[in-house]
Amino acid sequence: SLTRGGRSSRIWLQDLYDNPTLDVAVRPNDRIVVEEDRRSFTVLGATGRQARLPFSKPAMTALEALAAAGGLDANSANPTGIFIFRVEPPAIARAVTGKPVDTPQQIAYTIDFSTPEGLLAAREFVIRDSDTIYIAEAPVASWRRAIGIASSAVSFAGSAAAAEDLVSR
């Protein structure tokens, strides 16, 4: 950021490297501050990585954010259940909900990866600082887990019976 005569302006350092015409000459009494990008988002649920992740570039889409988290878990993710939770300012909350609100509101956006429209929407939906992305678990994942537990119990019971049979011989 550059502060000159009480006015401040900001630019991404990478944008200065990419486009030198945006650079300005430094004058006496100018103040230049180079800050680390501390923005982050959180990814939870049926994904390759559950974590708080930093932004890797000035603007990240939902698709890029999910890719940074390792994508959807192929065995457990519900592609129709991708949610993005964010706190929206009153003006945006009014536009989204159609309700008269005067305070920031928590909004949940959904994206359906099972349709081409959903994938295209994910390429356009910009993630903001402090957003939370949640990938729901597919119903079949719970079924698989229950079957796995049941089959482990049956296998254990069978092994215990076989061991008892060997001991009694």
C-alpha cells in the first residue's frame, strides 16, 4: 500500500510485477507498507483435507478452493451437498434473502457438483476471507460404514469361534 498526502492506495505485489505501468515513483514523505496476505478459508466434511487454508492468489473461486483442499472425497462426498457459509453485509443479505435486514446475516450458499451448471457456478463463485466450505457426506457413505462395522463384528465373532474350536480340540 502507498500512503501519500493522507490518501492510501493498495495493489497486489504480483500485479506490479506483471504490469510495470502500474508502478509509481516514490516521493518524499510517501509511506509504503508491504503486508502478508492473511486471508484464509476453512474446508470441512467429505474432502481430501479438512483445514484452514490460506488464499494462494488475490481471488479464489469455490472450485479452486476445493482443489486446494484436495477435492471431494470420491468414497464419501455428496456432490449435491457443497455448502459455503459466510457472513454477508445487510445490503447483500437483503438482495439474497429478499427480507428487510439491517445487520450482517449468516448465509449458506449451495453448489451442486452433479450438474454442469453447478460446476460452472463453482468456477465463478468467489471465496472470501473467513468463508467456510462444507462438503456433505453421501448417504451411501454411512451405509458403507455401517456394513463395514457389521462385517467386522461378524468376522471377529467367526474368528473367536474358530479359536475356541481350536482350543477345545
